[in-house]
Amino acid sequence: MTFYVRDTKSDLYERFDEEHIQRTYPIEQYMNWLRAIGFSDVVVTADFTNEAPEYESERIFIRAVK
């Protein structure tokens, strides 16, 4: 990602480049971790719905009770 930040003294913009790396795990792994530390009633949904995730889902949401 590239950001341009204005320097208030010179009124010029300075460029900053950042690299963001994301990592995820299989949904089952998250569920196992949650259960291992005492969570129950683990429910996984996708894309701001109450539907189960599919391969093409962009986001998953995990709800669990401690």
C-alpha cells in the first residue's frame, strides 16, 4: 500500500510504502482452537449473513460462548 502524508511545515507530501501480509487457517482449525480453550456453541457464518461459508465467501464470522 502506498500512502502520501502531508508535511505541514513544507506543505509537501511524503510517500510511504507498506506491505501488508495476511494469513488465515481452515475454519475447522479456528473451531478446534476455540473449543480447546473452553468455548462452546461455536457458529460460523459468512458475508454478513446467517448462512454457512462457501468456498467463494469473502469473510467468515465466528460466534462462540465462553
